Amino acid sequence: MDKLWLIIKREYLTRVTRRSFILATLLTPLAFGLFFVVAGLIFQYESDDSRRIAIIDEGNIFDRSIKDEENLYFKFVDTDLETLRQNFDDFDYDGILVVPKVKDVMATRHTIYYYADKQPSLDIDALIRDRVRGQMRDYKIEALQLDPQQLEAIDTRIELEPEPIDDESADASKLTGAIAAGIGGIMGIIMYIVVFIYGMMVMRSVMEEKTSRIVEVMISSVRPFQLMLGKIVGVGAVGLTQVAIWAILIPIIILVSSLLFGIDSSAQMEMAQQQPGAANFNPEDTEAMVALAIEEFKSLNWWLILPMFIFFFLGGYFLYSSMFAAVGSAMGDDLGEGQSLTIPITIPVILAFYIMIVAIQAPNSSLAVWSSIFPLFSPIVMPARLAFSPPVWEVVLSVVLLAATAIFFVWLSGRIYRVGILMYGKKVTLKELGKWLFYKD
């Protein structure tokens, strides 16, 4: 145990004291802060691309009344289209909008024409169509002698509010599924990234010691299995340290950046409100929705979610990092030869990531349930289902199988590691790895 602890301590200290680790740990939050500032400035950017548009309203649909927008100005003209087109350069217009007469008030499609040297941008195109659509609606209401209030009453917004069957059932709101899906997606993505980044880190560490021949000296005093296990635990501790530092620094840097540069985190929401078709937006509804989301977030069973997430985090890390360590011990100086050995490891991870996406949308489907129990998929799929309160037996079965599988794969990888770490100059195949499992100590 003392030797194992020395290996873990060595792996941890040699990595956390490296300049590359310190720079990556400090610069990554700064990069997030820079990204946040740049994205915020982009969303707050106001276009200086102004347009003056002449309107030829042949059917008097607008009744010569239209509201100007920011950087977009309208003017009704009585000049005919041909005169405007022939003398377009002499007029102070950027485009000509022609709204033909309405031949059939019952028609559901009406074509308008926009003449300009340059095609309208997407936002101007959407704004013009939305403005004409609204005015056309008012025109038809008046032409058909309809009651606008009755028409608004017909256009009803339906909201689905979940309710429990009995009083003992857990209460749910209309945001329960969305909150659970968001949390599940974040957890699944974190697991996916951790498995790849830190699993690859273990593999590179093993390769470096093998190619530099340092491992030959270390093997003389410790068993290969102890060396591999110490390396896995040490690198995992390095990863947890880095993630913990990021979890503290990134929110602080984003908060400081928003205060220094005046970045409003609600800029995207405000832009959405200003988009065409957002006239029915109600700020009070948004405030109520945010309050409901916070309450829903607090009501989740975090006493189950957080411990289980940590367990699946560690279980998935040990399971896959042990396999990466075994592959690293079998690889030589040529990194290309190890690609065929890593494919069987990466395929389950990628499949689990795609299954996780499906599990968020349908957490109780057969695919989601059995994939969250299958040990190679459960480290990514089950954390994505935890927020949806899966049955206890599914969580327990998944935990037991993952723990047993992780222990088995660590032992299995140790069998490969003890042979491959001291083998040089031979190209290893999957068949060769299988033979190493049965070599006697």
C-alpha cells in the first residue's frame, strides 16, 4: 500500500507542478471569459447597415401608414415603378417594395416584390415579410368585416401542466422535463469529455514512461499492477483538481467580465423579443417561468443525483482509463499503430453518447433503460437519467454491474499491462493482447 501511495503521489505532484498544467488550468477559464465577452459584444452589436425603402402600395393595404424600424426607414411614393427603376440612382432609396392589389381576399398567399441592387439581409427580409403580413391581416379583417377581438380569442395558447394521480406522488410542473433534460445532458457531456480526455492522458503517460525506459527501473521495485493502478488514480486526481479549479474560476471570471465590459447576460433574450413575431412576449410570464425553473431546480433529489454522479464518474473513469493504460503499454514509438487498438475502446463511448441524447428525450424507453444498466454505457447514460428519477432497482443494478465491471477491467488491463510495458520492437494486434491475458506470472 505504501508503494501504491508513493506512485499516486508521484503521478499527481509531477503533473500538477508542470508549467503546461498550470498554464492550461489558468488560461482555460480566461479563454472562457474572453469567449463570453466577445459573444456578449457580438449580441450587443448594433448594425450600422441602414436601409431606405420606397413603398408602392397598389392596393392601399397600408393606408399610407407604417412604422419605421431601427436602421430601416419606409416612405410611400406615388411614382410608378418603371420611373423609379430607370432613375433609381437619382433617388435616395436603397430598395423599392411593391405591394400588389389583393385580388382574392380569401387567398392564403400573397406575393410582394422587392427591387434593389443588393439582396436584403435575412433580418431585413424577415422584418419586411412580418410587417406586410401583419398589415395584410388587418386589411383582411376589415375587408371581411370580422371582429378582431373574436379572432384573438380563437388563437389560443395551450399549456400542459402535469399533475400527480394521488397526493403521495411527486409533484411536477411544466418545466420538470426541460430542467431534467438540461441537467442530464450536462452530466452526460461531462462524462463523455472526462472519459476521453483523462483516459487518453493515462495512455500517453504510460507510453512516455515506456519509450523513455523509466518504467524498467520502476518495475524492479513495484509490481506492474501497482504501477498501473497508481498511475490511473494519480492522473484521475489531477483531472479532479483541474475540474475543481475550473468550477471556481470560470464563474468568477465570467462575472467579473460581465461587470467590467457591461455585458448583459440577457442580451440574447432581448434580441429574441425584438425579432419579428415576438410581439406577444410578456415579461411577467418570463419572470414567472424563471422563478418556476429555480424552484424546480431546487426540488430535484440532489442527495441522490450528486453521489450517484460521482460514483458513475469514478466508475467510468476507472473502467475506460484502465483499458487506455493497457493499450498504452502495448504501443511503441509509432503512435499510428495504436489507432487500431483504441477503436474498440472509443466505439462504446461514442455509442453511449448518442444513446444519451435519445435517453434525454425518452428517459423511460427500453433503449435508455437497458443502456443505463449495461456497464460500458451506464457511466454516460445513467447520469443523464438521474434527474428523471429512474426506479431504484435500475440505479442499484447499474451501480453493482458498473462496480463489478470496473474491477474486472482493471484486473484484465493489469494482465495486459504487465506484459506489454516491457515489450519493445513488436507490433501488437488485438489477437496478441488476448494471448497476454493467459500468460503466467
